Amino acid sequence: MKIVVPIKRVVDPNVKIRVKPDGSGVDLASVKMAMNPFDEIALEEAVRLKEAGKADEVVAVSIGPQQAQETLRAALAIGADRAILVRCEGRIEPLTVAKLLRIIAEREAPDLVLAGKQAIDDDSNQTGQMLAGLLGWPQATFASAIVVDGSNVEVTREVDQGLMTLSLTLPAVITADLRLNEPRYASLPSIMKAKKKPLEELSPEELGIDVAPRLEVLEVSEPAARKAVRMVSSVDELLLKLKEEARVL
Ligand code: AMP
């Protein structure tokens, strides 16, 4: 089984981001970048499937600037066998990513595309779904458990009412949720080994895809500052404040 793992380079989730003064987006100048956390989880799952003898090859794919090479090297250190970078500058929309991934999927013919459920920078939660639609493959989103059995895969999803289990036939697209696993840290020897693993570079033109955005971002703004919180010492005090100060009772 071959698994393709799409990996996005995003702002490190531990960094406090700032909106540009002109409101055109988030200021990315000299901000620490990292692998999208849900993609780390997807990659970890793919590597575990390989370690369990269920998969033979894991291919990490990123669409982004030249620097996304570093993110792909990190994926190779965690256990991907090879990587592909489709070099694109600027904002790339989920539909464009899905179209590029479709071409890669047609070239690579994987049994499984295991993506993150969403990129934490744009919170779109669209790419996996669009890719499955474009490929005409079954999809299971928000996976919290994946069991591969031959050409079938069972995916558990956490839904409001409890757990939902879906059965899919491969090839399929699955997107990873937070509780699927806990990703490992790459060891120093594997970081060194990753430097020698193959990393292919392609351009969207070679793949015949126009990457020009179709959506216009009108404005990006900071969330409103939260009001100060006051602690109360008892339910009686809370009721009193709700009656006399907030006047909602
Ligand atoms: P999104 O639909 O943007 O929230 O992204 C969902 C998932 O699609 C991510 O977790 C990644 O697995 C994949 N993805 C999105 N953008 C990219 C990209 N530029 N390069 C590679 N994978 C991506």
C-alpha cells in the first residue's frame, strides 16, 4: 500500500501572530513556521501503518514556497520515504491545492491519501473533501481511528452523538483529527538520514494547473479584546450579580 500525505507549512501554532497594519493578512515576516499539526498526525499514522507492515511507501507532498522544503525534510525525518514539493508563491486556495494533489495522486497512484482535517492558518477544512470529489474516491473526514484490512479501511469519527464507524474501499481519502495519535519527535539520526532521502520539485505549470486565487480577501482583523473576568465566591453571589448588575434574571 502506498500512502500520500499532503503537508502544509503554516505559522508555528505556538507563535503569537499579528495582523498586518493594512488588514490585508497576517504578518509572516520572520515568523517561525512549522508543519500543520493535523498533517503531523496524518504523517504519524501513515508511518505507523508502514511500521505495522500495512504500507510499503509514504510520500509527503507539499504545495508552497521553496522554504516548504524544510517542512518536507522534517516529514522525511519522521519517516516519509520521499517527498514532492510543488513550488508556489503567495496564497494558494484549497481548490487549487486539491487540483494539484489530484494530479499527484494520478501520477503516484496511491491507495490512500491521508491529509490533515484542516490547516490551522486558513481553517478551511476543504482540501481533503474537494480532492476526494475530484478523484471520485470515497472519503472519511475527522478520523480518530483507522484500521486497514486488505483493500478495506475502517475509519472511526467522533461525532456529536458518539462514535461513527465508516467502512471504505481503497483507494480513498482520509483526513486526520486530533485524537488519531500523538506524533513522535524525529531523532537526530533520522534527521541526518532524511537529508539523503529524495525530494522532487515540480511547478504548477508542469502539472497544468493555474494557481491564481479566485477568492478575494477583503479584510483580516484581530478578534475583539475580551472583557475582564470577575470571580465570584458562591452561587448566591453569582445570582445576586446576575440580578442586580447584569439584570438578566
Ligand atoms: P484546508 O482545507 O486548507 O484546511 O487543509 C486541509 C488539509 O489539506 C491540510 O491539513 C493538509 O493535509 C492539506 N493541505 C492544505 N493545503 C496544503 C498545501 N499547501 N500543501 C500540502 N497540503 C495541503
